[in-house]
Amino acid sequence: MNFEHLIQINDAENPLVPPLNRLQLWQGLLYRVEDPAPFLPGLESCTILERQANELLRELDFGPATIRDRVTLVEAESVRFDILPSATHAGGSLTISIEEPEPGYLFLRFAYQTTLASAPESEERAYIEYVKSAYHQSDVDCVRIVRTLAAGGEPQ
């Protein structure tokens, strides 16, 4: 399953939504890389196994399941999370990109690639809309946490 969507960050027509700049968005995404617990419900711990200039290998402990992912950073542009296939997880990826079609008009694009419903006759296809909805809600929560961080608050 491939799924992507945009979340608008700044809305000039809504003064109740404080605007963020590209640096604030980037710092929020870096926070998600370094301390993913506020962004991933059920995550018990995250261990960074390797660190290179623009890449990290992490181990995410969810209690009954442990997942390894490789995170690739493109400075102030995007973060890509590649879940490494294992006996308990088929793998997949999430790319979060900062988009700015006009100065000050910022968006985050969330693009998922999973093995879910890869076969047209698969029973998993029944879950696609549920999974898309869950991904979207998780991404809305991600933006909420980034806004909290940008305002100097602590993520919950």
C-alpha cells in the first residue's frame, strides 16, 4: 500500500494557529528522530545503534515487538524512516517532507509505503481505510507535538 497526504502548517486566514518556520519544523522532525516516544504510542525505548552524518540505525522496543529502522536525513528537507524487514515485521517506509510552494506556506507531506494489501485479492485490503485513517491521525498528532515543541512546551 502506498499512501500519502499533506498537512498544512501555516494558515494566514486563521490567526489562532501560530505560524511555524522551516527551522522549527525541521527541529521538530529531528526531535522525532532522537526521541520518538512522544510520537509513537506504545514505544518503551529507542536505542541508536549507529550514527553517521545523515543516517541513523535505531532499535525501537515496543515490548512484545522490537523493530529496527534506518533513518535518513536530508537537511531541512525530509526525514525517511525505513523499517528493516524481520521475522515480526515485513518492513516499509515513511518519508516526511517539508514543502513550501510559496514563502511562508509550509506543509508536511507524509508518504507511506507498506506491504499491506500488496495482492489485489488479499484479505488485508479490508483494513486499508482503517490503516490510512490511523496514519493520518498519527500525523496530525505529530504536527501537534511539533507545535508544542516550537512553543517551548514539553511533549506528552
